[in-house]
Amino acid sequence: MNWFRYDDAHNLILTLHIQTSAKNTEIAGLHGNALKIKLAAAPIEGKANVTLLKFLAKHFDVAINQVILKQGDKSRHKVVIIQQPGCGPDVLLKMSK
């Protein structure tokens, strides 16, 4: 299983592992079958989820309403849908350390 796939409508589906309260928001590489993202936001009142959605919207060149948190609202493991992304998932791997 890969950390990303496309559905029949050409939406990008990402499987993510999130680390909150990091110094910076950045890609940390692969974590098993998920892409690990460090977020500079605490997991309080949905702040980390909002930071994640904004981060993904920016890097996939889409509006924030095109980034949907499908699973994992209160979990480190999340599934996110990017509707009609402006670029492919490789944009995130190029950012990893």
C-alpha cells in the first residue's frame, strides 16, 4: 500500500501520520504506509487540523475548501482528500528532509 492514491474522480487521497507541536510545519518523510508531517500547532480545538489543511492547500495549489479531512479528526493517522490537485504528490516528497 502506498501513502497516496487517486480515486475515480481524479482526486488525490493521502494517508498521513501527523506529529503536532513541532518547531516548524514540514514534511518529515515516510512513516510506514503514510507520509509523516510535522505541524507547528497544538492538537487543541482543531488548530492542528486547520494548519494541516492550509499547508496542503498551499502546496497543492488549491482552495482550502478542496482539502477534505476524511478520517482522523482526533487522531495522528489521517486520510485527506485533495479535490482536483494542481500538482501531484511528488511535490510533498521534494520537501522532505
